[in-house]
Amino acid sequence: MKHLYLCLVASLLISCSKDKESSNSLYASNDLEIQAYLEANSIAATKTASGLYYFISKQGTGQSPSQSSAVRVAYKGYFTSGRVFDQSNSAGVSFSLNQVISGWTEGLAYFKEGGEGKLFIPSNLGYGDYGYGSIPGGSVLIFDIKLIEVKD
């Protein structure tokens, strides 16, 4: 019985270690994918400590949102291949930043109302290893962003 318990614990530890290695490898791969996209498209984005990249093409003049702000944003979401998976109309959509993927919550804080730019979101700040709807697990997400309004 003692050997069975030790085997179960050992296999659990090995499994967790492999999952962590797999995740680290995926995130490193996402970073390389983002860097290649930025280079190929001559975009000088800024990388944050979390691994998010952002690029502001037009400075806004209004306030920046906090992580819990309600905002109205016009956006287009696509993969590094260029395939679009989601898009708002030009009037944008409203939501609270505490209800979206962490890449949006973090990334929109770098924008000011009226600002435009791009977010390059690795999978750990998006939908992770599992994906969501038409977005496969492990996907890098790119969003063209126009921050129309901060509602705080």
C-alpha cells in the first residue's frame, strides 16, 4: 500500500512538472511568434513584464482606464496569420475591463480615451491552453483597438 501511494504521488508530480514545462514552452513559442510578426510588419511594440506587447499609433487625449473601468471600444481581433475571429462595428462595444481576458484588462490601461493601437496577446493572457469558441488553445491574439470612451 505504501508503494502504491508513493507511485501515485510521483506520477502526480511528474504530470504537473510536464504541464508546467509544456506551458512554459508554449509561452516562449508565443513570444517568438509575436516577435516575428512585429518584425515582419515593422511594428515597434513595447513588451510588458507579463509578456503582453502593445503599440499605440495615435495618442488619445482623454483619461486612461483602470483595471475595473467600463469602456467602449471598437476593435478587430485576428491571429498572426491575419484570419479575423471577431470584430465590432465602428460604434464599438461597451464592457467592464474586469470581465474580459487579462490581456485586454492590462493592455487597455496603456491607452487614453480617443487613442488607437494594437495589443499582441500571448495565450497565457488570452484563452490559455484550452481556447474559446473558434479560438484554438495556445493562440496568440492581435487586436486593433480604438478606445472610444472611458465611462468612470
